Amino acid sequence: KIEYAIDRFSMEVKRQLDVLDRHLAENTYLAGDDYSIADIAVWPWYGVLVLGGLYSAGEFLQVQDYKNVQRWAQAIALVRQ
């Protein structure tokens, strides 16, 4: 394990989650009030991560702190069923 790489990229993911969380605080979906191709493209990366579908990365990245991303991910999971 390379500590520098782990630190650098985990901080970048947390930065992106923060940007996404702030955006979703004012929007239901990525493009506003409507589910769109943007949600379809991003959900497999961040939705699955915050719902615990990617090994133990969610715990390490403290994804439970991103409440708006959690809400969005759960809403998309329901749409995908």
C-alpha cells in the first residue's frame, strides 16, 4: 500500500462527494427535478459507494456524512428496481 496515493485519492473522492452533496441539497437529481442520463452515469460510481456496494470504501470515506447523496442514491436505487 502506498500511503500517499491512498491519502490523495481518498481526499479527492471526499471532495467530489462534498460537491455532489451540496448540489443535491438544492436539487432532487443531478440535472434538477428530473431523473436524467446524468444520474444514470454517476449513480454506479457514487450511488453504489454510499449504499455500501463497494467493499469497505464507504466506511473509510465516511459516506454516511453526505446526507443528500444518501437520499439521492436511495431514490435512484428505487428507480432502478
